[in-house]
Amino acid sequence: MSDLQQIEYRAWPQTRSLSYDIARHIADYHLHGRIFVVADTSTFLSAVRKGWFRVKRKLDLERARTVDAEKVAALRRKLNIMDALVFTLNPSMADTPDAVFFTTSEELAKKPRQCLVLYLTHPVDDATYERLTSYMPVGGLVVRYNEPPPQQPLHRRAWRH
């Protein structure tokens, strides 16, 4: 495993969705630079965008309630940057500087690209991990989510006849 990147291990969210957790994490820490989200399905993009709009709505409400001019200006700048960030599945846009690109681990391993942040929503083997992170700059961030907790079996109430 490469020691060139920072690795953040995050637990599967218990109280909110994974898509909202990723949207919140991007908004809090990574508004500039190319971001890759490795997920099993392409429908994950719409879920993260929905979470992204929730985060933006909360920040907009906070900006509206704030009377401190400096905080209002900072929130306005952050909202403007958030508006400029592009969410895409399109491979031709994967080289856009400020974009969140959604892909599968297989697609990205075939043609790794440079990114500042890589979100792994499912476990990958060591060889695939090395391929995915091979073009990341020193100090790039890999956010690894563990597998979701196993589902508890539903207990059926014993029916008496």
C-alpha cells in the first residue's frame, strides 16, 4: 500500500445515508480539485447530488439567519464555489479541474486519472487500490468506507392458531 496519500477510514453512517455523508464531507473539506467517487452503480450520483442540495439549502438558511457580515460573506463565497462544482458520469469530463466524477473501480482501474480526493464506497483488493491511487499526488486523500453492518434478521412474531 502506498504511503504517499492520506487515508481516512470512515464508518458506514448509522444515522444518515452514505450519499449525504459524502456530500457533507465534500462540502466541509474538498471544494477545489478533482474528486472521484468509486461506487457500484451510476445511480449513486443522483443520491449524492440530492444530499449536496440538502447541504447547500442548510448553508443558505444559515447565511440568511446570520447577522455577522464576515460570516455572511464567507458563507456566500462557499455557496458560490459549491454552485461551480460539477457532478458527472461523463468520462470526457473526468479531466475537468473542479468536478466530482462517479465511476466504478473497474472503470477507474483501467484508466487511472489524477485526483485530489478518492472516495471508496466499497472494499477493493490491494492491487486495485494501488491502480486507483497510482496517479494521486503526494498528500492526496483517500476516504475509505467500511462495509455496511450486516442486516439483522427480522424477527417474526410467532402466531398462535
